[in-house]
Amino acid sequence: MSSTAPRECRLCRSTSNLKSCQQCKLVEYCCKDCQLDDWKRGHKILCSKVPKAVSKAEEKIDSFDIGEYATRNIGTFWVTQAVAERGEIVEEQEAQDACYDAMGMASGSNAKLLKVLSALNHFPLSTEAWGMLGHFYQYEVTKDPSKKKLCAAEALKMYDNAVKCATILNPAWSEDRREPLMGDVDLKPYMRALYGRATTLRDMGQIHEAIAKAKNLIILNPSDNQGIRDKLCTWFLEVRDTEGCAHLLRKYARCKDTHLAYADVLMQYFLWKRGDTGEKDVKKALYFALKENPHVPDLLQSDYAGVIEEEADEDCMGYSPGSTEEAKIYVEASYELWRSCQECVHWIESQRHHEGRKVPPSEDNLIDLLAGGVELRIACVHTDLKGNDRNEWILQGTQKRSKCIGCRMEDFKWPRQLNRERVYHQTDSDILVHHNVYDELGWRKTKFSAIQEVPFWGIFLQFWEDDNSLDDGVSFLSSKHEAAKPSCYEPTSNGVPYCKECDKPAQFCALDNDCTDFYCSKICMEEFLEGEVEPPFFDLRGPTLKVKVSENCTVQNVSLDDALLVAVNHMPNLNSVDISVAQDYILKDDYTHHSGKNLVLTPMVLRQFLESVKNKLVAFVFRLPDCCWEEMKEMTNKCSSLTPLGNMPNIKKLDLTHFGFDDVGTLSKCLSNSLQSLTLCHVTMGRQLEWSASESNDIVTKLCQLTNLVSLDIADSFAIRDSHLHILLPNLPRLRCL
């Protein structure tokens, strides 16, 4: 709740001659007329009806007898232990439904309050109803800071009743429990009540009690989907318990969170002032906090308070991570803590301009940060990429593709000049920045001479190179004085090609439109392939040449010839092949109506590949889509290019789905006696695409020779008869799946 919200008349918002309501003490009026008018408008509900309803419900809690209520058996799946044993209480569920209706009503409205009271009247032990009454008192009655503790005291009574009801209905949920409570939908009202009770205790100034309750809540709900850890970190620091804060930060180290990041800054600052750590640790914590949200220091420095008209704990979900709105919510929630630590605020401000400089000393430093994935705030004059739309609002963004918001979207545009510009950036040339603010996403350009300020550039420059979250295995070198790099196709001394993006030894090969390209990481590959969706690629260090060309792939020209040549020359661990190609790339354009897509595969390259790896392959999988038999015959010389498969001594698995053969002899030549798994699904024969009786007999005769077969799949190929089975089964003693 804002510490600077003004006292005002509940009805007319006047700030003079204020007096409290004599009955509830929670709201104020400037005159009797306002009080009477507001009473008629509904204040009587809060002031009179609620206390009576609460008193009546509390009496029924103490005399609770389940025999007075109807129960029904709903099974044991996804229910609490108590419900599994006694059944669901019908009135409790009906009260819960009424509470769900109330949640959709306007905050602080009379209609909402009446709906909650009706739920409480229907079932006095409704945990949700009591919890919503607590929330109403805590956040929805008034914003007057002078009434904060009075509202909190009333809210605490409601939350205590909610917890009491939950433990009566579910004895296993005792407050001294030290084991997690997970897996039950019915837990949510109880967890919300525990959360509300902890925050209410803090509002009343009972911070140690609040810490104890919050710690117990984390034990019961270790995943902490409620976010009590954010408040607990702040409370630990308010009492200067750095050990408790450090333990909590370690527990949730994987959770990226503005609250935790800035709590770490304060904790490291306290430890530094105590002599337990160095200033570098505080700076490093500030680096990661600025990454989470760069707007917090501005709000702290402006002696900020009361930035959100609504309470910070209400349903303020309309913000993006790293946004100004998130920063406002954080500072509102931790305002009192930072107000008591002004020395730390001043220290943070002293880091804004390193050595008094508002911008990095060189243009290369700025390019290093932007290209490395650091998101900077840059005060400058800038335009769109065409030089239009001149503006001076602060840019907040980066150059690294994977760090650009929206980079996975189909309409994301990647400036091609960035693929190499970071290595050969020219002084005072255009600097491109992707503005990462959701409502204004897009590329902007500026010049180094047009930049007025880059806040905290010194902090970013000191720590970005050690930030693992930015590391793709790529060295970002911006200096134009770097030595010329070798061609990305030129192999290194150990036979591995260079990365096209950063010239490190490559690990991946991508089939681009114009050629076969090599990359050291997937991030490098994604950054270079401008706007391509699902480009086919494979791992040079892996054992499998896996090429998947999907129907969503936007690469127009895919060369399997290039992939096979690369595999022979640059995959030392190769022992299997797995290829699948979408129909668009094989059938003619007049059939598929997908113009431009093309698959390159020649019989000679395929045969030479299979012959060169015949002693290495243990598996060969080539799956085609339907209706592509004739086109594939042209690419494989009527499938004769596949016949080296039959001479492979170590091959164990063969899958030729949707292939078409002109004769059984060619197919038989593709089948090695060493095969253990054979898949010939939807295989056609001859120009009529149907198997004759003699062709079926011939292939069965060949299959009988494959005595090592364990699995055989010939679905929708030739018609297998009982006579075939009488011949096959005795000759295939190891067969387990047919």
C-alpha cells in the first residue's frame, strides 16, 4: 500500500475536516452528509452486515458437525485426503462457486462483498470466503495509509478463520506440518489464506511473525507459485538477516526475478559494508539486476513513492518482465526497505557514469555489448532503418538475434548486414539496435556521435563476458583491427570446417538456400539464417545424419547431395542415416501449388555415399511422403542407387517408407542378410503401383533369407497370405514383431 496516498473523504475525495466512521473506524468523511449518503450507497454492508455475518459464521465454526451437511463420493483422483475419505461437502463446493463469481466482480464493490457473504452464510467453513474477506479488508476497503494497520488487524482475523476452517476440514493440513502439500486443486484457497496472513502480519509491523509464516508457507509449497519468496527476501533484509536472504536466493537461483535480483544487490551491499565481501560482488549483483529490469535505479533515485494507484498486491498482471510497470510494482512493494538504505541508493547512482563518462570510451565497446546480447538503454537521436521517423526517446535493446523480442515470430526481420558487421564495424557507421519494448518493437539506427548517455555502461562492460546466459560459444570481436578470418568453408587443421558466423570450429551443418553452411552453435546458425523457419541441419559430431525437411521449412532449395558429401567428409562418428522430406519438395509445382521448393538428390552421389560408408552404417532410414514414388525413382535411377545397402555387413535397421520399385529384384538387392529391423511400409511395385502374386511370392522368398530379423513391418505393401506366413515364420526364428 502506498506510503504517500492522501487521506480523503470516502465519498467526495475531500481532504479537509476528516473524521472516522465511529463504528468501523476504517473510513473517513468530511461531513455528516457524505457519511449518510455513503451509508445508503452501501457502507452499511461493510460497517454492519459484515460483522454480524462474521460473528454468526464463527459460532458455527466452533460447533461444526459434518452430519449437518450433504456429502457425495467423487473418487480419490486429484482430491485431498479428507475428501477421499469422507466425500465432497456439497455446500462447500457451492460456496466455492459463489466465491469464483465474486472474483470476477469489481474490486471493493458492494456486489462483490455481498456475494462473499452469501457464500459464508451458505457454508460457514468456506476457506475461500474467509480468505476473500481478508483480502477485502487488506486491499479493497481504503487506500488511506493511516488506516493500514486497522484494516490489517481485521484482515488478520479473517485469514486466521480461513486457516482454522481449512485445518478443521483437512486435519492433515496442520500448521506444524513440515512436508510439502502438493497436487490438490483444493489447496489453493488454503495457500492463498496463508499468503494473506503472512503479508497482513507484515502490514501490522509484526515482521518476525510474518517471516516465520512465510518460511512455513515455502515448506508447504516449495515451488512457490505464489511468489512469497519475493516478499520474504525483502523482509529478511529489513531485519538485516543476510544469511536467511542468501539461503533463499540460493534456493531459487534458477528463478529470474526482479525482486530477487535487487534483493541480492542490497544483500551484497550489506555484506560489503560488514567486510564479508568486496565491492566487485556488489557490482556483479547490480549487473544481473539491471539485466532483469533497468528501470529500478531511476525510480529509487527519484525518491519514488506511490507510483501505483492500486495496491501492489492486487491483480497487477498487466506488465512485461523488464518493463517500467514491473519496476514500479517492485519499488512500491519494497519502498520502505530502500528508504532505510539510502546509502545503497547513492552507491547505485555513483555507478551510472563510470569515471564520469556518460558513454563508453570507444564505439567498439558499445558494439561488443550490443552484439554480445546485452540489452542497453541508450539516450540518443535515432531513426528507422530507412532514415525516417526521427526520434529522441530512449532506446532499450540489443543486436543479438536470440535476445530480440519476437525473434521467433514469422514476421521478424533480421538486418542482413549484422551477420558480419559486428566483426568489421566501421567507426561512426550506423549502429543498429532492436528496440525491445513490447508496444514499440522494431529496428532503429543511430550513430555513436548521436548518443548522449548509456547508463551503467561500465557495469555491463565489466561483467558481460563472464555472463553464461549470453554465452553461445561465440567470441564477439568488434574491432576492425582484427586479422582477416579464413573462409567458413575452409577446414581447420583437424578437418573440421569453420563457423560461417564467428569462424570457430563448426559443430552444425545447415542446408541453406544457396549452399551448405557450417556453424559452431545453434545460436550462431539462427542468427545467420535470416528469417528461415525450420531450416534442415545436422550435428557433425553426432553418429546420425538426420535431415528433416518439414512442410513448414522456408528454405527453398534443399540439397541432399551436399548433406551426403558433408557427412562423408566431416562426420567421423557417422553410423546411421535418418532422412524425411515433405511432399512440397518432391512433387512438381503444378501438383502441390508450392512453387519454388526443390530437393536436390542425384543417383551418383547417393550410390557413392552408400559405398563409402558401407562398413560403418548400422541404420538407414529414408521416409517419403505419399505419392512421391515416380519422382524418387528419377532421383535414384529407379532405386538402383540404393542397392549398396544390400552389401553392408553391419547394417541392422532399414526403413524405406513410401518408396516405389520397378521390380522385386532391385528391392531384394537392397536387403542385407544382417538386418534385424526392416520397414517397407507403403512400398509400391511397377507402373501400376500394385504387387502381383508372383512379385509377392518373390519378396517372401527373399525375406526368408533374412534370418536375423526381429521386427518386420510391411504394412500397406504387398498382400500377405496364410501361405506366405507358413513359409516365413519357420525361417525367421528370431522374429518378435510382424
